Amino acid sequence: MTIKLHVRFAFTLICLLMAIASVQAGKPLATVAQITADWQRAKEYTKEYLDAMSEDGINYKPSPEIRSFAEQMLHLAAANYNFGALASGKTNPFQGKKLEEMSELKTKAALTKAVMDSYDFVIEGAKGLSDAQLAENVKMGQREMTREVVLAKAFEHQTHHRGQCTIYIRMKGIKPPNEKLF
């Protein structure tokens, strides 16, 4: 048993050291192909969430002080645009606009289109990068990070807000989509 633990620890340590060496060598840990495939899967999964919520549930708020389902999704979309623009160098088409406050995006059809378009923006931006460009540094406020890390943070953000929407869907008596890891 302890030998297995030591072997697992050693293997994990070797993998970690290889990852650190790769980053220090200026090579990304992922490829553009892997990143775009993950973003495509996330887009399809988010579409399932939007499809699952009823039209009357789009503007549902579990309590007055938190975002509605639509506002959660529009917050997710706005961040996709912001992170995607930073990672790709492309101009955010909604720069300076607050998607969450745009009343024309509060119907199911308009909401779905806005959110799906934000995923397309990230996917197309990532496809426009080379694997080597993923390792380039960009500034995000006071922070400096690689384009790859920006896309990873964006992915984490959209996952978080989609996950919050699970509760909204359940509170409307609807079964949320099954997890889609692959």
C-alpha cells in the first residue's frame, strides 16, 4: 500500500515538474485545438441549459438581491467577450455595454442568441491564435498572464455561472442537463 502511494506521489511530482518546465520554456500546456474543442463542448452544454429553462423562467430570480437566470447568462456572455477579446486581441463588440441591463436580451430567443454568439467569439478568437501565441503574456488590469491562462480563467468563469443556473432550473421544477465533461 505505501509503495503504491510513493509511486503515485513520485508520478504526480514528475508530472508537476514537467508542467512547470513546459511553462518556463514558454510552451503552453494545451493546444489551440484542445482549447477550442473544450469551448465548443461548453457552448453546447450551455445551450442545453438555455433550452431547458422555460420561457417564463428566463427572468426568474430566486430572491430580489441576486441575478435572474437571464442576467446570470448575460453576465457569463459579457465575460466571454471580455476574456475572449483579451486573449485573442480582437475588439469586444460589446465594449462599454452592460449586457445584463439590455432589456432586448431578456426573451428566450434573444438571450440564447446573445449567449451563443459570445461562445462563437471566444472560439473564433482562440482559433485565430497559434499554439505558440498561447504562451504570450497579456495584461489584465494589474495582472500579467498568458493567453492560455486568460482562456482558462474564462472557462472557469462560464462554468461557475452555468453551474449557478442549475439551481434556478431546479427551482422552476425542471431537471437540469446532465454533466457534459467530454
